[in-house]
Amino acid sequence: MQVKRAYVASLDKPLTSAQRLIFFKRLQTLTNKIHATNAVDQIMLDLTADICDLFDCDRLTIYAISPDGKQLVSKVKRGLNSFKDIRLPISDQSIAGYAAGHREALCIRDVYDEDELLRISPHLHFQKAIDQKTGYRTREMLVAPIVEAKSGELVGIIQFINSRHGDPFTIIAQEGVKELCETLSIAMSQKGRNIQIPPSKLNYLVTEGIVSLSEFETAIAAARQKQIDLEEILMDEFLVPCEQVGAALSKFFNVPYEAYQAERVVDVELIKRLKRQYVDENAWIPIADDKSGLTILALDPEQVKATRVVSMIFPAVPLHFRVTTRREFKKTVDQFFGQPGDSASVDELLSGLEDDDEDHIGGSTDVSAAVENELVKLLNKIIVDAYQQGASDIHIEPRPGKEKTLIRFRKDGSLVPYVEIPASYRSALLARIKIMCDLDISEKRKPQDGKIKFKKYGPLDIELRVATIPSAGGLEDVVMRILAAGEPIPLDKLGVLPHNLKRLKETVEKPYGIFFVCGPTGSGKTTTLHSVLNYLNKPDTKIWTAEDPVEITQKGLRQVQVNRKAGMDFATVMRAFLRADPDVIMVGEMRDKETVSIGLEASLTGHLVFATLHTNSAPESIIRLLDMGMDPFNFADALLGILAQRLAKRLCGECKVAYHPSKEEIASLLNEYCAELLATTEFKQNPDAAKLKVLKTWMRTYGDEKGQLTLYRAQGCDKCSGGYRGRVGLHELMVGTDPVKKLIQEHARVAQLFTAALEDGMLTLKMDGIEKVLSGITDMKQVRVVCIK
């Protein structure tokens, strides 16, 4: 290869034989590395810095030939922080284009010197657009064609820009580029010419500034070295969220991105004709079928479209494609087919359960051994899926005749459909549940209660509380509550407002007395009590708990499981506690006079007692306890406080929309908040001034520097359900102050107790909820749902 140049040769600096020897020794090492690599893109990732160092240049560009053979397309750009491809015509209109068209190497002293370019060709020009955009000044350039030795076919162009010493590229560099091009031509012919570094489907991550070019190149090198997917490296080591990787894929394939949806209702009919192995190998799965057509989730939608396999499996159906990340695709496949370790998928488990078997409809539990085995696996999968999706309850709801049995999960307080079971096997499924919790399978006319220790039957160490209830048509419903063992939530992270948190800590730190947490079933009473116990749990404190069942375990607590069948009810356990030298006693529930009396006695004899009640509000709890026959004087002396609680749906942090409320909306919120305070002395004397005081407090606590409040609306996204995800506690803390105790001794009405508590600083459930609306945690719709007043 002859290197053509148009500047005076005397500008070249002389090189010693030692320098020449060192250069070609380094070049030999570099060519050995190129031959040892597995792919051309690995050459470019791992060795471009070495090539630049050897040729002592600032920048390196390698061009490939476009499919039509008329253009050069940049595939490697060392030193240029851009992912946009450079496209040059194979013509004298550019320096690289000239080298490609004439198969000549060029060494240029200054690309801006028109006379120098004219001496090479009257039509030769330097493309200045990149310099103008980046502010970089290109001077020296060494360009050479990469030609396949046997066929003489042009493979690409290599271009070195700006020697680091500021002089034209040396004679030795001009000689060395010939040997480098020969090596690259062999490597590119053997290992493939499709140089695409970095992969173009993820270019968006760099063009949008999510990761830098150097970080991206590092990630690709790490992915190659560790033999794992690039997406995993980006998400795990560079902390790029799934949504941003998905957005890059969406941009590249020009189809919408579909995030993983844990609440997705699996339609087993969609995958009836597909096997998991095929889905894993071909990387596509149908996820939804509606009036608009069939939605296909794929890792490479273009490839799936090109094969036309989907159209053959699902003929005459409009197809809509979605793209997702590999991690989310795997989770979606697991959702449809079950975990890889599962013995079978939902589809496989249901495929043999036909709903036209007349012999079984009507209540027979006799099924074949094979079907029974499938039912056992199916029930295990239902429980595992419910736990993994964060459900609190599983509802199994048989319907009369040939209608399928519906299974629903309760998540964040709302029921969502999961799957339907053929009517033929509803009785066998219920019989299996009864066997798992040692209930009478022949008894179908009375409700039964039991427990399942799932560790015996499946991979999870959880317990389920089971209730069977006879329903119309000779059927039985089943509700299973998942009692997942867990750690207590720290008191400071319970979601209690600072005002209430301070008063709560002061109250429970008292050495003796009785404290109640009240609210309906599922309102988080036990969770709150365990948070309080965790706060009090010290090495010098002995804490006994009586629970049914023990859901949350803590080191340092002595926890007792109530067993009524064995005669171990709450009252019996509490009597035993009093002889076991306790400092603190926690009772799961006080539902009768005997248990309350023992708790009251324990609190009056120097013990700190905690308990739960099923009542609506803190003041109502006092009247309920007095109605049980408690002595008002002893009860008033013992009472530390009562915390009423509800759970409201929390706004999804990913998609909630901020807005500034209008004056009318603020006035409405203020009226609703202050309606609870109308009976207090301050509001009776001057309601307008009292309202203004509340508003000023809001502005000081929740307003911005412009004096504006910010509220949030639910919107809805792939990660939430209708704009809500998770729940937040609303609290009403009534402390046993002297005015409250005096009213208890006088058998005061609820209204009087309520007013006294408000005077002492109590926030009602609705007031607490409105404060959390102002904090952006929830909205008024959800507060009103749980605050009936």
C-alpha cells in the first residue's frame, strides 16, 4: 500500500532504528491480540485505546461499507462522544471517501489547507460539519483502506486524526497502518463485518445522557468479560432503571415499551398452544387479547414479525407488538408458566381439567389420581403466586352449575381477579384445602376454621389462616389469609405524623398502664403494636405476647400462640403471664369481659399492657370497654391512650401528578378539616380566626416559598393499580389526660370525650388523612373511603 501525501517530505522527523523496532514490536503484539479475539466488536472495544496509543493520535474512526456499496458508515468512533452514525459518500467529496474510492492511503498535514488537498485531487474536500458542531479542530489525518487480500474487496476505512505531537503522522506510522489494515481485513472477514459498537438498540441511553459514552463502553466490555447480557450490567452495575432501558428499546424498535405487571391477570388460553421452551428460545409471548387484537411481548419485535410464526399460530388476528427488557420478559414468562423450578405452569395444570365432565358437577370429590395430582400442584401455585404478588388474602368463589370457580387476590385492600377453575373440579379443590388444614371434608353445612403451614407442601415458609363458609346452591367459599412472618417496622417509619409520633412515644414510655390500638380487621393494628414493642424492646425489659396467630417475630420477645382447642385462650394465657414476671404484656385481642379485666388488673399492678380492639374510633373504644363492665375509676387510672387506625391507599410515586389546588379546593379541604373541631372552645369563640390559624399552619408546614400548596392526583401506570400502590396508615391518638380521665369517671358521652380529646391535641382520622393529602402521600378520595364520618 502506497501512502499518498501532498506536503514536503522534509517535514518528517527522522526515526532511529530503535524507535522503528519498538513500534513494530508493539504492532506485532497488537495484531496478535486482534487475531485472538472472538468478534470484531470485541477488537474495537478492547483495543481501540491501544491502537490510538501506538499511532500516537487523538481520535480513531473505523468505517464499514454500507449494504448498497455506495457509502461509508462509521462503526467505531474513538474520542468522539456521539452515537449518531457518520455517513460519507464513496467519492472525492470527503477524505475517507477518496481513500475508499481510489483504494489509496492518505497522509495529510492539515485538512483545512485547500492547496494541500488540491494537490491530491481537484475535487477533494474536508467535511467540516463535525468540527463546527463539536468545536474540535481537526488537523493531521492518516487514512487507509481495509481491503480483503484474496478477493480485493473493500471492507472498510481506518482513519487516524490529529497526532499527539502536533506534527504530521510519521513515516513509521504510515508503514505500520499497512500491516494493521491487513490484520483487520483478515479479522473482519473471519469474525464478521457487522461492526456495531455500541449496540444501536441502546444508543438512546447515551444520546439522552443517561450514561456517558465511556461508561457505556465499559459496560459492554464488562458484559463480554462476564458473559452476561449488557442490559443486566447496565441495570445492576450502572443503576440504569428498567424503564430507561425499556425506553431505549422502544425508541429503537419503534414499538411501545411494556413494563412487567405483577397484577396481570393470566389468561391461560393465550399460551395453550405454546410450550415454555419454545417461548424462551424464540423470545416472544402473547400477553393480552381484546377487541383491538392480540398483544405480543417480544425482545426483538422486528425479528418476530419477519418470521411470521405468530400469524401462523394466531391466524386472522390483528397483532400489536410490545418490547421489554430481558429481565422483565423472564418475569412475565414466569408469571404465565410458573417459576423455572415449578413442576408445571398454570396452562399445563389447567389443560387437563375440562369443564364438561357432568359426573363431577354437583359436589363429587372423586377424581382420578392424575387429576388430583394436578390440583395439588395448582393450589400450591395459587398460594405461591399470591405471596409473590403481595396479596393479603386468597378468595375462592365457586359459582353454581357449569360456571367456573373464580379465584381472586386481595392486594392493597382491593380484590383483583387471578384465574378461573373448571366447575368440574371445584369440590376436589376445596377438599384438598380442607385436607391441608385438617378440617372435616364431609362437613359442608357449617363454617370451619383452620390453618395451613405451607412449608409442608410448598417452597415458602408461610402460614395461612383458612375460613370455609357455606354459600347458596350447596357450595362453599374459602378465604385464605396469608400470614407471612416478617420483621417489625421501626416506629419512626410507620407513617405517623410528627405531632402524633411525639405524643405516642411519650405515652408508651410510661412504666405501667394500658394502651389500646383499635380499628377494623386488616387495618394494621398488629403491625403498629409490634412497632411499639420494637421501640420498647430493650435487654432489661421482659415482654410477653399472646397472639392468634403469631405473624411478626422479634428477638427478645416471648411470644405465645393462642390455641383455643387446647384450652389456651387469651384469658388463660394472660393469667399465666402475670406469674411470669413480665414488664410488658401484649394481648392480640380483647373481645370479652374476662380478658379486659385481667388486662386492667395487670396494668394496675405495675405492668405495661397493650391490646387491640375492634372499634371505630378512640372515644368510642372507651364507651365499649365501660359497657363490658369495667370499673370507670380503675379504668381511668389505668388508661394511657387509645390509637384508632385505618389504612388508605397510597398514591403511586412513579406516576402521581402534581398540581396547585384552586382557592375553592383549599377552602373545601379547610372546611372538612375544621368540621371536626367545631365543638372545641377555640372554634366556638371565633371560628374564622381558628380557621385562618389552621390555614397558616398548613402553609408553613406544607407550602412552598411562593406560599402555594401542592397536591397530587392519581394517574395510573404499569407499576400500580389505578394510580395507587401500597397503603398508608391514618391515625387518631387519644391520650389519657386528666380531663379525659375525669370524663371517664363521670360516664361521659362519646361527644364529650371526643371534644376533650380534640382540646388536648388529638387529630381525628380524617384530619390525619387530610394532613397526608397535603403531604402528597394520598388523596381525599381515599381518605373519605376509610373515614366514614
